[in-house]
Amino acid sequence: MTEKTGKSSTEKLQQLRDHMQKSGVDVYLVPRADEWQGEYVPARAERLSWLSGFTGSAGMALVEKSKAAVFSDSRYTEQMKVELDPALFEAVEYSRAYKMSDWMAEHLPEGVRIGYDPRLHTVSEIKALEKALEEKQITLVPVDGNLVDAVWDDQPEHPDDKVVVYPEAYAGQASGDKRLEIATEISEAGADAVLLTTPESIAWLLNVRGNDVPHVPVPLSYALLHKDGSVDWFVPPEKVRDEVRRHIGAHIQIHAFEDMADRLQALAQRKAGIMIDESQTAIWFQTLLQDGGANIIAAPDPVVPRKAIKNETEQKYIREAHVKDGVALVKFWKWIDEHAENGGITELDAVAKLRGYREQQDGFQDCSFDAIVGWADHGAVVHYRADEKQNKTITSGSLLLVDSGGQYLGGTTDNTRTRAIGTPSSHMKEMFTRVLKGHIAVADGKFPEGTTGRDVDFLAHQFLRKAIKDFGHGTGHGVGSYLSVHEDGAGLYGDIRLKPGMLISNEPGYYEAGAFGIRIENLVFVAETGDKALKYQFNTVSLTPIDQKLIDLDLLDKDEINWLNAYHKDVYEKLSPHLDTEEKAWLKKETAPIHKP
């Protein structure tokens, strides 16, 4: 496998192995994450893609002296088959039941030395690997300087976009108030400061935004929030204009990245208590602080749970963003209906058209991720991305899956719909309706206080499992407020308790390899019901019609039909005032009430 220009994958691997030998390591890890452990990374940090050709948003390469493997989860199983050269890289799927460390313990020889860049791996990650591999006496060795960077001759430069102010009118709370709330938590923990290494947390805390990362409006930075509410902000000073300096005020001091080690060491020498989130913080920071004498206090990032609960102002603008996004999606799906069945458009045509409709909306800034437009068997690849090498023409006879979202001032959207082009088969209708039933079960659920995402997750799977089918990805993730489309602190997984104001996706699916994929996704707010026992419910905020041609009415009960009719009524009432006559007529037809014969 070679690029159009530059080194082949074989040459890249050989040069990397040469540097591994010089560094005294037998194995080297190349993660998808960057120095900020992010899902979305700047071009400079696309090391895994540059080395292997795999472009998924999660994964890692493990390079040995004579062979290599790339690991990712079930979302990317089919994608790895397409993008990896099997002569150079073994594709390995990991899961909760079978971790990457399990594979390493099985396949790596005893006593090998695994090299890694300590800025690219979290404390928790390295601890877990060390524990899993200790029986085989495998040693993890931090290597100064990234070995991929050493052989990447045309590596892109660091992003240099300016930081911008995020007005309080959108944020709903002043930065100073946010900082003082968290400062109280720092003091209560017996700490002097918390080290924040996640750009989204810092952007939310300081009410700033940026453009350093594709689709996530944040500047790449680090911050020390002290117990008095002051902040040492590590960000290139040339990226912070006077407007932003006035906005952040005198209690936030700006430092260059190059000054970060000295600043942290000075704090450590005073035996300061520093809170760090081991699941998010690169082990480089912990080593630096520990070696300097700091008192490390392991604690979750205190910004995350606050950021996950949207205040009234944030909720207002998020709802407005979904009206705008819904208008764009109505225009798009009407266009699909008018052109796709005759084979006149490709997947890439659809990607471009959809972005164009979003760009027409006031306040649109960017897409919240690269749109997934998968026709037929491409829809079965959960995170498929069309490109010139794999760009199907959409025709009659199968299903089109479109997962996309927008970044609007005030709100982030994420929406998936599956639509039949032509007449769907009875099997397609059955699977779609089972997915829809799971979606409705989540959307229409009522829950007691203390309910976790894990408690709700089964609702989405139950109807597929009755047919001995299922889907392998999570049912729902948290979503930011003009921040990342994938946000920690909320979701339909794990032990995080649902709380009012959380914004979560509801997206069950079904994927039949080589045939088609189905997913139905809306965003929902956690809200109060007014009932003391069943205290919480989900309020759907996404506004896009669901394809009724794909529904098997015999599989829906009365309550499910009522939910769908009420949802479609809401979609029409909120979107129709923003549509022209033809668009309104199309939406009227798509949202017409359904009834069993």
C-alpha cells in the first residue's frame, strides 16, 4: 500500500523499526489519540492514519520488529478490512470482553520492552497495561520524542488558529462563577489545584472557543485551576488576541507550552496537592509532578459533570440549533427523494449537498463530524466515510443511512436517519421496525432518581434480541453545547446517573454485513416528569421525519404509534414555518399520522 506521493507503508514501518532499535525497544505503540487524548485530532497528530492507512477515530497500532497489528472496536471492523494492507498489518477487534492487553499478553514474547510516547497515553492506560503484562515480565518504556514524528518528513505544522470569546449570552454563566464553584471542590479535596488537560473542559471553563481540532470548536491548551479560582493557562500566547485577554481577566495568566514543565515543577517543589484525572491525563504529567515532589490526588475532572448538565440558556440555544438543523435535513431528504432512485447521485454528492443545506442556516459554523453517508452494504460499516476510492452511486433497491451533525453558535447536533430508496423488502422493514421500537422505548421511558445509562441501555436492544439480532455500539453518548459531539459525563452506558439537563443521543441500530445498515438517532434532554417515583424522562430535541415506508405496522403497538404520531406532529409544527411551499408539502406527507388498518 502506497500513498500517491511520499513513502510507502513498508518504508514507514522500516524506518520506524530503525528508530525503535536505536531507542532500545522491541515494540512501539502508535495510538490514534493526540497529546490531549482527543477523539478528534489535528492533522499533525494523525500518526496512526499516516503509518497504517486506518482512518478510524479510535484505535492503536502495535509495531514489532517483523510484524504489526492495528486494534479498534466493532464500529470499525469492516473499515479495517478495507483500509489496512493485510501483508503489513493484522486487524484486531477489541471489546470490553477482549481488550488489547489480552491480545498482547497472548501474542507478545516474555520480557519484551514496549516503547511509548508518554504524552500520548493516559495514566490509567499505562497502569492497566503494566498490570496485564506483568506476568510475562513485559516492560513499558517511556521514550523521549515521538518515533513516528522522527520519520514523518512532511508532518503538518501545529494548528495556529486564534482563540475566540464564547459570549456569556450563549454560555449562560460567567467564567468567574464557574471557576469559583470548582475552586470550592478543590479546597474540599485538600488540594491546591487541579490540572485540566482536556481542551473541551478548558473551553467550557473559560468561555472560549477555537478551531484547532476538526469539527470541535476548541483551542488546544492545558490549565491549572487553583483553589482561589485563578488559572495558569498554557496556550500559545500569539493565539490569544487582546479581545480574549480582556475577556478572561487578570485572574487568568497565559503561559507558553514551553514554560509548562518549569511551572509545574515549581508547584511540585512546594509539595502542592494537585488533582489529576488519571483517565484523561497523559502519564508525562504525573511523572513530572511526582518526580518534583507534588502530592498527586487522583480525582475525576471536576468540569465534566458540570459541563454535561446544560443550563437553561444552553438548552434554549441547543433547541434553536435543532430547528435549524431540522430545516437543513428536510431540504436534504426531499432532494434525496427527488434524485436518488434514478441513480443520479453518489454518496459524496450527498455529503456535499447536506453540508450545503446546513451552510444556509444562520449561525452554522461547521459540521460536528464528517458525515456518514452509506448506501446499501456501506451502511453496515458503522463509521463509514465515503471517499473517491469507495463512492457508491445511490440507486433503487436498498437503504441509505445518513449520520451527520452541525456546529451552530449555541448548539451541537447529531442525527441519523435510514431511508428506503425504492421499495424495501419485508426483512428490511422488520429490522427497521425493531430498531424503531427500541428507539421509542428509550425516548418514551420514565425513570426513578438514581437511574444510570446502563439501566436504560437494554431498552434499545430488547426487540432486536427477541429476533436473535443486536447491535455492537453504544446506545447513546453525551453531546456538548457548541463543543464536542461526543462528550463524557452523560450517556446511555456505564454508571453515570441521569440528571436533568443532560443531552444524550438515542441511537439503536442494526447492521447486516454486505447488505445494509439501519440506525435511528435523535438527541434527547433528561427532564423532570413531576412524578415523585418516576422522576425523569427524555425529551427529544432532534427534528427529522422517520421513514414510514420502512415501518411494519404489525410490529408496532398502540403506544408506539401514538409516540411516532406525536413526534411527527412536533416536527411539522416546528419546522414548517421555515420551509417554502414545496418543502412544507413534502414534510406534511412525511409526517402524516399513521394508523393500523
